[in-house]
Amino acid sequence: MKMDIEQVRQLVELMKEHELTELLIRDGDKRIILRRGAGGQVMVNPSAMVPAPAAAIAAAAAPAAAAPAAGSAAGAPCAPAEDAGLVPIRSPMVGTFYSAPDPESKPYVLPGSEVGPDSVVCIIEAMKVFNEIKAEVAGTVEKVLVQNAQPVEFGQPLFMVRAKK
């Protein structure tokens, strides 16, 4: 699959025009995923040009907002009682998780940190682009589920937050 920049621009404009947050294009076993973040920026999935198994394509096609609550997916183990009422902050892309802006800095958030919808909670590096990830929820960070410099998948829970009511 060869990328035509003009076609990508047209797709981005259509996404904006129709207020779409995600677009999945498949060509055989190859895929391109375009996602618009809260700030309107469009991200191209870094695994877009590599072959992917059909199960991974189906999983990537489901938007994060439509993902089931922790423990409620068929075949998934039930979430521990202590996780009841917690909201996950999920990775919007495949990449490498960084808890701080650089190795010498303190992490953006730790358990007990208060966050708002626009609070930056981490950075995910994808294709040498460092993307700031925002909480998109107000509350208290209860758990950090990944370690610094760990690879993460699309939709993977990164943090558990006790949302403010």
C-alpha cells in the first residue's frame, strides 16, 4: 500500500467535516488508522504499514470510547473489587510510554495525583514523535499500570483514576 499524501489530506478533511475521531482503512493484511485527538490533531498509527493479523485489525477498529469497562469483556477476568469505580486512561496509540518529559524530570503523575481533563499524564513516542497524553477525566490517579519506557498497545490501560463526581 503506497501512501498518497493528498489522499491522506482529503481523508483528514472528511474526518473533520463529519466529526469522526477514527478512520480505519484496510487493504488485504495492511492497515492505516487515522485518529483525531482532543486538540483536533490527527495521528497516523505507527503500525499502519505493516501486516497485521485479522484479530489485531478487528481490535484496532473498535474506538477506545467503545471499549468495555474493565473486567466486563467476554472471557476477560473480573476486575478486583478494589478497581470498582475506577476509570482507565487508555493509550490512544501504539508506542513507547514515558512517565516524564525527560529522564531527569519527575513523572507527570503518581498515585495520589489530582488530574483534570487537560492534565498531561504521560508521553507516548510513536514514529519518533512524542505525543502528550491527557487524562480526559477529572479525579485522582489510583494506579500507574505501566513502567517507564515500556511499549504499549492501542487501547491498553495506562492509569486507573477515581473520577470526581
